[in-house]
Amino acid sequence: MAAWPSAAAAVMVVVVVVLAAAGRGAEGKTTIEPCAGADTCAALLGYSLYADMKVSEVAALFGADPRALLAANALDFASPGAANRILPAGLPLRVPTRCACSDGVRKSVAVRYSARPADTLASVADVVFGGLASADQIRTANALSAEDPDAPLDPGVTLVVPLPCVCFNSTDNNLPAVYLSYVVRVGDTVQSIAASHATTVTDISNVNAMGSPIVAPGDILAIPLPACASMFPNSASDYGLLVANGTYALTAGNCVQCSCGPGDLKLYCTPASLTASCSSMQCPNSNLMLGNVTAQSTTGGCNVSSCSYAGLVNGTIATSLSSGLQPTCPGPHQFPPLRATPIAENQGSSLAPAPSPGPGEAGGEIPGFPGSNIPPSNGPSGSASQAAWVNRPHQIVALILSVALCF
């Protein structure tokens, strides 16, 4: 049997491991997008649950609608009691958010977090929000003093939590896209990240202005996801609606559900039937309802008529009737498959955060993420910046002492 290492050797191993981890964190990068104006766009945040949590708890944490959260992940959002399902720890989710332009940088601040007993800036940043924000960024966003990031916060204090996002004109290679902010995990490579998000290493490298396809845990990458874009008028409250391929989005007060794919990247909207108070969804001068398609075969092709969604205008669901001759009659529309909501085995959510206060205005003011303005080659204008890293020498010393005492 191999002998136990000496206390001195054990201490040396701990120092090397901790300092190596700190070194990786110091090199973490976040993609930023220089911008001008006051527009917003749809974006997604990649988030893994740190504990068993109800759907409603995750939604409250990010100021999102529970059903919209499920729809963005192609999870069954129409089943009774879906918001009260307990999701398992570690489950990766895509959280919808609004990405705004403020101080010349794209950013999101739709989140308010109410501190619980034993919360610290470091635990809120690294654990609760999974590395999407750093302790320094939260401190700056809330004008807090430069205190120890591991010092307990006052329970109940409300924090603005800045979260990274990009728009890049909602396009990628001139095609509609919605961007996902993804926190690199231990074991990730650019190749594995590209494969799991149906994109390419070249695309990720270009978007994130990467000199080489190398990432480290804690890096935040902007991942372009193919999407279906709406063509609603500027007067529509849901103007600019984007839906990532293979998923759904709810709009018009949850009266309408729109999906993207899997056969093509054309937005397809139908009644959602999630609420009883919806305006008429019948197309003008027609018996067709929203989502209806009729086809009649003729010697010259197929006469096709369809009733499409045209946005929520002045609180009313607008529809558009189109008719035309096509070479062949279309088959039944193929919807993205909805998955059953994963359920935690122990059905416990005691570690989950208390629901946050009501969400602030989406896309509000937060401090910018620092970085250069050098655009990536052959990609949207953006840059990769050094992410904030909090040095914690007292933790290293404490860890060394605790290991030494064990021997």
C-alpha cells in the first residue's frame, strides 16, 4: 500500500492546485459588444441549476415567466402545474432575457436578488448565478464598498445582478440568430461546445474574437443559435420576436405560441390556449383562424391559404391572410418536439433561493464589462475582455492550515 504523503507535501499540493485554479480564473474572458442607441434584443443565458429548484423559483431568480422559461427549452409548458415542477440540480437551461445598450456596451439587468442569511458576494456570483456575474461586477453595479467578497451580506438586501449578453444585430453570417451566453465548465472544449449547440468551432471563434480555440473554466462565450425571425410591424409590442431553432416562445400575453423548426427556419405561430382572455384570432375576410392552412390541388399546382400571426398591435392580436399557388401541397406542419419536464428524485428545493423581488426594467443601466474594441475577423463586431477575478489569499492560507492539521 502506498504511504500517505507528508504534511509538508500535502500542503504543497494544495497550494499548487488552488493557485492554478486562481490562475485560470484570472484569465477568464467575457465577450462584449460595443453599441450605440437604446434598442434591446432577445438573448439567452446559459444556466445550470445549483440545487433542486421549482420552475417558478428559477423564473423568479431571473425575473422571467415560468412558461416562457419552459418554452425556451422546448419543455412541456402547457401541462397543468408545470410552474411547480421541481427541476433537478445540474440541469442546464436557457433563460430568456432582454439585452440592451447602455454606456456603449451590450448588457442585461433584468435581475434583482434578495440576499439570504449566509449569502456573500462570492457565493451569489459563483454559486447562485453560476458564474454569469462576478463578485466585482455585482459590487460595482450596487455601488458597494470594496469589502471582502466572502463577508456575509445583510439578509434581505436587494442586489442588481449584471449579466452578460450580446445582440450582433440578431444575425450570424447574415442569418437570423439569437445569442446564448455560455459559462465554460471544467472539461469543456470549443469542439464539445460547438457540437452541443449545433454550430462550428470557426463560428464560435469568430464571434468571440478568439486568437485560438482554447477556453478555460469561467470564460463566458457568446454562442450563435440559428433562429426564426418575425416580420411584425414596428407598432407591434412584440416587434423583433426571435425564436431559437427547435424551441418555442410565448407572446401576446400567453395567447400565442410561436415555434421554430425543425424542418425550416420559418416562424410558425398558433393559439396557445393558456389564458381565457385573448382577442379574436380570426383572419379578416376569412373563416380561417390563426395557424390554419388550407390546400386545394389543381392541375396547375396547389392553391394554399394560410392565416398567420402579425404581432400584438395596440393590445389586439393582428393576423394576416395569404393565398397563392404552390407547386405541391404542403404536408402537416412539423412542430419542434416538446420534452417532458425533468423531475428531481428527492423532490426537495430547500437549497433554492427565495423568490426575487419583481424584475426591474429589462435592459436597464449597469456598469459595462471592460475590454478592447478590436472586432473579430469575419464575424460581428465585438471583443473578448478580462473577466473580473477576486483574489482570496486568506482562503488559501486557511485551506493550507486545515490540511496541515489533518496530519
